[in-house]
Amino acid sequence: MEPLHPQLRAALKEAHPGLADSDLDRYEELLAARFQIDPDREAERLRGLDREREELLRQAMPRYKEVAQRFQQRQ
């Protein structure tokens, strides 16, 4: 899992006034942790990480998908 591209981070912050680096860092931590879990043995933990990540997106970055798609199209 690679960290978010600096330009994507900047675009997300521009699209979400008040978005903090700590929010983006937490999103990256949750995503990275997700890929280190064995879904067969730790399904509940995986669901918990997904719920926390989805809640973070809902509260702090509701336009994440839109911004990320636009960013990918420009790359």
C-alpha cells in the first residue's frame, strides 16, 4: 500500500475545508492495516477497520471518491 500522493492530499484538502493532515494520516493507517489482516481469521477486526474508515470518509471527506477519480484521470 502506497501513501496518498501529495497532490491528491492537496486536492482532498482543497475539496474539504478543515480537513487535517491527521485525518488523512488516519485514513492511510486504516487502509494499510486492512491489508495486513487475514480476512478468514480476523473478519470482525476487518469489519471494524472498514467501519471506522467509512465513518472517517463520511464525516471528513464525503467527496473522496469524486476527488480521487478526478486525480486519477489527470495522471
